[in-house]
Amino acid sequence: MNPEYVSISIAVISIFISAVIVFLERAFPFLLFSKKQPPAIIRLIEKYIPPMAITALLFYCLKDMNFSAASGFVPSAVSLMVCIGLHIWKKNSLISIFGSTILYMTLLKII
């Protein structure tokens, strides 16, 4: 058997297995809690963990800001404000994330 076909078939099988596992992970909560209310701890986690994770990522991204030159903090600060403004205005995470990321990358090249 041709080694190229073996590696392709292994890759296809791996992708299929990964897809099934991801699908089952996504379907598990719906199957488990379809007829009843989720426990209080799950409701607490789904309410507070996403904002906490975003806050941690925000601090991580902004920890290396350099205030000695405009190029060290202006792109990050302006992009952060635009991200917040877009999210408040449109209430769409994708628009705020992509819009502020594009602006940040543009400001890095300009400044």
C-alpha cells in the first residue's frame, strides 16, 4: 500500500474522530438538561465565567503597554475604546472583535 494513501487516510480518520468528539461535547449539555433546569452551579458558571475570562484576557493583552512613546499605548488604547463602543452600539461580539483587531493592526502599521 502506498504510504501517501496511508497518511491521508489516517488524517481523514483523525479529522472524523475529532469532529464526532466535538459534536458530542457540544450536544452533551442539551441532552443532559433538555427536560429540566440546570443546577444552580451550572447557571452560576454560565453567568460569571465568560466575563471573568474576558477580563483576564484583557489584562493579559494590556500588561505590556509602554507609556514612554505614543506607539506603545495609542494603538491598544484606541482599539480597546473602539471595541467597547462597537460592542455597546451593535451588541455583536464578532463585529467588535474584528473591527477593533483590524483597527489595531492598522494603527500598528501607521504609528
